[in-house]
Amino acid sequence: MLSAGLPQGTVPKLERPGPLRERVYEALLELITTRALRPGQHLAESELAGHLGVSRQPVREALQRLNTEGWVDLRPAQGAFVHEPTEGEADQLLSVRTLLEAEAARLAAANAGKAGIAALEELCAKGEQAVADDDVDLAVATNAAFHAKVMELAGNLVLADLAGQVDRRVRWYHTPVARQRGHQSWIEHRELITAISARDEKRATEIMRAHTEHTRKTSHQREQP
């Protein structure tokens, strides 16, 4: 049941102003990527509408869009279910992420100034504290913010746009392995900051490539029985 997967207060009622269809879509996508709605979970239109405080029509439209984008599976005579990502899907996505983020790290090392490096330091400290507190949700969100900042410092809008297209899906796949990666992930982030600060483009590329590969391998290990 939907209600069993959504703690009370998780889903605020949507405000009416603005394009409601888009707001419902964004709300459901956020619930999926944060795994408040779990892979394989049945999505009843009436329950979703009740949680969001809207009619069933925008929910139905949002589910159709999410199905097209691969977040939701619409099964004949059964309804909508949160997509269950396969190991192959995760592997392909994380391989693409490695290419994009390795280049972003190189460009960040070439372009980042003191303010950008300070922002990375602040995010790293926040992530380390989240790991120490065993706050997986905050660790995942801060990890995403750290990688987004590196991408911003790269200064390549085309690269950033491509990375933005996979960002939410990476976050979705990363959540189950966040605890396993734990503090080691943030040690690697510290190493990356050092390379960027030194303007060592080659080293920054190597660190980021190894960092994303470690996450991919951890994901593989988790899938094995």
C-alpha cells in the first residue's frame, strides 16, 4: 500500500498556483529518487491524489510521463509500479557518469578559484558529518551537491546539461550503496579537492574516474547474492 511507504508528513499538499501537472510530476519524481516510494511499489492513483491534495487526472498524466522516462512501469490490468532498476541499467548509467564527471574534474582543476574550492570544502565537511551521524539521506543529497558543484566549477554548460540529465537517476541508484561507501567516499572527495586546488588536471581526472568506478563496483557487489 502506498500509505505504508510514506511516513506521515512526507508529502506536503501541493499549492494550486502554477502548472499543476508539472508540480505533481516533480513531487512524484522526488519521492521516487529519494526512495520514499520504493522500487517495485504499487502506485494507486487515488492514494497518490489524496496524499498530494489533487484530483486523479494530473496524477495519471504524471505517471504516464514517468513511465515514458523509465521511472514507472505501467502494467496492463495491474496499474503503475515504481521501476526496479537492473544491474545493467545501473552499470550503463554509472559508466556514462564516469566519463562526464572525469572531464568535469579536469576542467574544475583548470578553472576553479578560491571561492569555488571553499564551497567544495564546506560540502565535504557537511558530508563527513552526515556519515558520522549515519544520516544516509543527507549524505546522498550532499554527495549530489558536491558533484554538482564540481560540474559548475568546470564552466562547461553543455557538459553540465548532460550531467543534469543523469543526476537524479544517479542519486536514485546511489542511495542503496551510500552506507557501504561511507567515509571512504568523502576521503576521495578530499583528495579531489586537493588536486583541484593544486590545478593538477591529470590528477583530478584520475581521482574522479576512480571515485565513480568505486561506486559502480560497490553497486555490483550489492547485487551479488
